[in-house]
Amino acid sequence: MAPPGCVVGLLRSATVIGPYATRTDGLSKTAFVLGPEKAMEIYNRIDDIDAIIVKLDGTVVYSKGMQKPKQSAAAQQ
């Protein structure tokens, strides 16, 4: 059982990209502890990192520096 206030289980994955692995590792855990919305607020305030979060329902959320991949014409058919 998760501790009170912990929202583990609201997302499938959190990937954080930045210059230092020790920092991005800690920041990725933020999403599992605070939840995807609050974590993304934090990520968007840090200039040298970007993130992608996949929620339990499969929804993918991108930080301000990332963008959703464009579908190819073949994938749209």
C-alpha cells in the first residue's frame, strides 16, 4: 500500500531528459509521487530538462520542450 499522499499507480512511465542522469532519475520519481499533472508543472519550470509521461489510460503528456510526433501519411490511412 502506498503512503498517504502518494499517487503511485496513476501512470505507466515517466521519462525525463536532461544533462545529468542523477538529476533526471530523481525528477522522474516526482511524477510517481506527486502525480503527472503536478510533476509536469515542475518539469515545465526547469529550463534544461524535458519529460514525457504516459498515464495509465495510455494518454501521453509532453513537457513544453517536447512535441507530439507527427503521424506519417501511411499511419493515418
